[in-house]
Amino acid sequence: MKLLSKYEIPDIVLLDYFLRFSIALGFLSAVLDRFGFWPESVSAWGNWENFVNYTGVLNPWFPSVLIPFIAILATVTEVIFSLCLLIGYKKALAAKASGVLLLMFAAAMIINTGVKGVFDYSVFIASAAAFSLSWLSKSISNE
């Protein structure tokens, strides 16, 4: 079945775009939140300082002097993965790396804040979507 058969776009291609844009925009939304882009009423952090503090909560095994660097590294990584997914550069690799990053985030959340947040924020679903996109991207390129 073709979702948009009038345009002859295969469903698998639409799914590829949907997953790519969903994951990328999810990352970019979180990045924008760190810089105060979203209204306070809907923000998770609302500013960089709060994000750095949360990074420290999720990474208590690192010395506090390294936490700002880890926050920067996480942010830059999310931006790079997002851009790669949006433009389709190294899709399978960017998707797999996104899945690993999200899985690491989920593990840190479970270990340091409990399991509820992981499910409330659908982190496992996002990670599974990223791994699925990686597989899907390889499948599309082999057709």
C-alpha cells in the first residue's frame, strides 16, 4: 500500500523521513530548551545552568569540574547527530549513534533518578526508533 500513491512515494521512504525528522527535532528541541528558547511553563531546564546541574545529577561519577564539559559534549553531539539526520548524511551511522546516546541517557536516568522519568519522556522509544532508523536506512540503500 502506498500512503501517498498519487505521488508514488513508497511508504518505507516516508517512514525514513518521519523517523529522521522526529529524532532530529527531538534533539534540537532539547538543545533549544537549554538556551531558554521555550517558555518556562513547558521547559525541562529553561537555561544552561539548570542543564549543567542536571548533567551533574546524571553523571555523579565524574568530577564536578568536568560536568560543564560533558554538558557541552552532549549538546554538540545532539546538534551534530540532528544535522546529519536532517540532511541525510551518514544516516545509518547517525541513527545508530543517536540510539546509543539515547540508551546511555536512559541508563544514567535509571541509575541516578529512577525508572519513571525514562518512561515519562519515552527515552527507550526514542532509542528504539533511532536503532530502527539505522536498520531501515541500510535496507533502503540495499534496494
